[in-house]
Amino acid sequence: MEIYNLIDAETLMRKGFTSEVMRSPELPKKWYIPKRNGGIRTIYHPSSKVKLIQYWLINNVFSNLPIHNASYAFVKKRSIKSNALMHATAKNKYYVKVDLKDFFPSIKYSNFEHAFNTYRDLIEFPRIYDQELLQLIKTICFISDSSLPIGFPTSPIIANFVAREFDEKLTLNLNSIDSLNAIYTRYADDIIISTNRRGKSAQILNAIKSSIRKVEPNFKINNDKIHICSASGGSIIATGLKICHDFHVTLHRSMKDKIRLYLSLLSKGRLKKEDYNKLSGYIA
């Protein structure tokens, strides 16, 4: 296929390399990490050959995918701090915080294909490769059940791209609520909506649920992680940071402890790969 030859040439690999990887891609390694709720989170680590092709996709295709302005995770020049500052700068007092359950695994290849076709005009990449490109992405970036794996370097940007339709729909729904003037941000699976209008939490939650029903993929709200809070009742925690009553942003004590732990592990060469990006985001 033409796209295979293109990848071979641009990665300086021998001709036929990409074709061989695609015919029989090496299975990713797996790690199992216990969740706080007692479940198990599976982390996937691709082989070096697969990862080489994934980074070609990141640099040549995925970097051109249109991401919604509400998205703050895994985006250049954005971090948990800039996410929290969006709400603090607006001096909003009332917050609705929602977590999307199993964010990455709930995204399927069919959702990516739908988003790709929906936003194709916004993606700068030659159309002559489209069919080959989609087959490549399906094989290289998704696992056997067609879900998006946690741990692949391609997964964060794919997730943000697929969630664009949801971000758009939710933004429209929030704007339709009279005098709400809400700020909406999404840091991966963490949704934060803030406003200065009191008593709007039920309408905001309905807007989120309505948006989920009308778009792909089939996101689900984690009902155990719905938080409705007010700055008048004390500080607000936004993606691990504390928005104080005077609206300045600082580190929460638990976040300080976590960063110290990660830095200690990093200095000893014991920081897990999946935690490196977390540390980078924390200290950005």
C-alpha cells in the first residue's frame, strides 16, 4: 500500500517494514493497576515497532486533528493549571463536576471513523490515503475488541478528537440555558462547568446527559463522581488544584504529596512510564 511506503521512507526504515508490522503486529504488553473502587485498570504498552508507526501517525496525522477549545488534557501549552484558571479567572462561584466512566475503553474504532468522516474537511492530510490510513489506525491504535487502550501514545489525542462532537453539543446545550454564562472545560474524563448563576445545577446535569445521548461514543457518567459545590462554602478542587475563595489557584495538599512522590521515584529511576505524563502535566 502507498501509505506503507510513505511511512517506510519518512521513518528511514527499510522498504516493507510497515507492511510486515501490519501483517502480524506484535501484541502489546499489559500491566494491571488496582482502582480505588476495587476494580482493575489495564495498561497497554505497544512494541517498539508498533510505537514507531504510532509516532509517525502522531506527527503526520493526529497533530492535525481538530480538537475542541474546551479540551485541556494532552494539549500543547495546556495543563491542569490552565484548566483551573479558566474557572478562577471568571470568578465563578458555582460548580458542577462530573467524571466520564471508563473514558478511553468506551471509545471504539467505529467512533473514530465517524469523527474522521464528520470532520474530514478540517484534517490536513491527502485524501488519496484515506482508506489505507483508516485501516492502519484500526490495526495500530486500537486493540482486538476495537476499543481505545490506556497506555498507547496515540490514545489521548484520539480520545480528544472523538470527544469533539460531545464537546460541541454540550457547549450548545449550556449556551441555551438562559443567563447561565457558563465556563466549560474537559480534562480527559473530568468535566467542570462553572457559573455565577445559583440554582442551575439540575439544568447543567440535564445538559450533560442530553449531550451524551445525542452523540458518539456511548459515554457514561460515573454517578459516584458527581460533585455540586460552591466557592462560598470554601475552596474548589479542580483537577487536583485548589481554587481559593479569593479565586487564586494553588496546589492542594494531596497534590503536593503526589508530586513529591513522583519526583522521588523519578530521581531513583523508578517512575512508571504511565506516570511520567501525569508528572509533566502536574508541574507544567
